Amino acid sequence: MKLKLPRPPSPGEVFDKVRESEAWRSIFRPGSVFRKGYKDTQRDRALAAMNNVLYHLHPVKLKRHGLKLTYTFCLGGLSFFLFILLTVTGIYLMFFYRPAAELAAGQAYQDIETIRNSVVFGDMVRNIHRWGAHLMVITVFLHMGRVFYTGAYKPPREFNWVVGVILLLVTLLLAFSGYLLPWDQLSFWAFTVGTSFGQYSPPGIGPEVQFILLGGAEVGGETLLRWYVLHVLALPFVITIFLAVHFWRIRKDGGISGPL
Ligand code: HEM
């Protein structure tokens, strides 16, 4: 007598079984294109956008004018892209840089030399970081110009304009603080001049303000350390919070403003 073996399941059937499992359904939320039963309907497309961690940042529906490239020139988007690029390249540089001024006669300067000459892709990553920073200052300024030119600062977007002004200030502070880190002649004198503006604070507190900015009476190891912490931690933290508010407000204010 011939033994009848059960037919092995096809790859499609195995995949269906996996998609029905509790583990799979716990990862892919309702509406996900990876869930069983996804249909290419308006409703499922909307759910797919709403329930995905990355897609949900975008609106489910757009006004047609919001897609016109020559209205925004994507300058805000470019500024954000550069911010991400600067974060990624900055983290790489942090593996090889120590903000130490006194140790071995300017460790910070020597670390930059090492990054430029010995670290794998070091010089390239450093230059992407440097050029990216210059570009971000330019794109943020141009973005602000575009918002002004198109009148996008008017109600209900006036609050987002104010958030934007803070973003501009933090962007400039990030650029300024990064300038000190190479610890070369340019950095030293730029900070000597830059922090001397502290003296022009309201009468009586000028020297104190300058002292806080420098961490001492003149540019030194303490100055480098405090501006380093500002550059890699405090300011990125602040800009991330304000960026989240900025993007949230764009959505709540009804998306991109319309053409005049
Ligand atoms: C780190 C800096 C900034 C980033 C990453 C950023 C990002 C963005 C993005 C992605 C948009 C969507 C439209 C577009 O791409 O143009 C936008 C819109 C907007 N931004 Fe910014 N922004 C920044 C700085 C600023 C500044 C400096 C201002 C003004 C002072 C500003 C005011 C606005 C306003 C009012 C809108 C709404 C525009 C509209 O509805 O047409 N932003 N921003």
C-alpha cells in the first residue's frame, strides 16, 4: 500500500501563515501594506500613511499647489536635509575628536589633523560637515526670504514665523560654536572678537556676560569645552524640539500656504 504524504505548503501559504501570526500583526499596524488583506483603496492608502511612523509625518492629502516646486523651492526641506547630514557626519567626527585645549599642547587641533590625514574618509566627512554647515545657513536664510516673499508669515502662520526665527538663531549659534572646535588661529581670534560683543550687554553686566561666554578671562580650555557641549548636545537638542514644533504647526496651519 502506498503512503500518501501531505502536500508541502507553497511559499505563498507559508507567507500567509506568517502574516497571520501575532508577532507579525504586532509589528505591522492596521492599514500597513504588509498586512494581509491590504487593498489599494482610498481608505487603505490613508490608513497606510497614518499608521506608519515615517509616513505619518506627511499629510494624507495635499492641496495641489503644495506640490509646486517653484513655490517653496523646497528650501525648508533642504535645510532639514542638511541638518540630518550634519548630524550623521558630526557623530562620525565625534569618534575622533577631543575638546581638550591644554592636554599635549592643543589635543583638539591635533585630533583635527588626525581626522584629516589618518582617519578613514576623515577629510571627506569633515569637509561634508563644514560645507554642509555653510550651506545650511544659506538655505535657512533663503527659506526665510521665500516665506517673506510669498507672505506665508501672515495669519494663521505668524506663530510658525516666530518659531522659524528661533530656528535661524540656533542655526547661527551652531555654525558659530562649530567654528571654535578646530582650535586653530581662525577659531581663536573669531572667538576673541565674537565673545567681546558680550561687553556691549546692558551696562554693569558686560564683563560677567563675557566671562560666562569664555568660561574665564580669555579664550582657553574652558571656552572650548563649553562651546563643544553646546555644539554637540545642547543646541542640537534645542533645534530638534523647535523643528518638531515647526513641522507640527505647518500641518496644523493647513499645510503649505497658497500662492498669492
Ligand atoms: C532649521 C531651519 C528651518 C527648517 C529646517 C525649516 C523647515 C521648513 C519646512 C520643511 C517647511 C515646509 C515648506 C518648505 O519646505 O518651504 C517650512 C515652512 C515654513 N517655515 Fe521653516 N524651516 C526653518 C527655518 C525657518 C525660518 C528661519 C523661518 C522664518 C523666520 C521659517 C518660517 C516658516 C513658515 C512661516 C513656514 C510655512 C510656509 C508656508 O506655509 O508657505 N522657517 N519650514
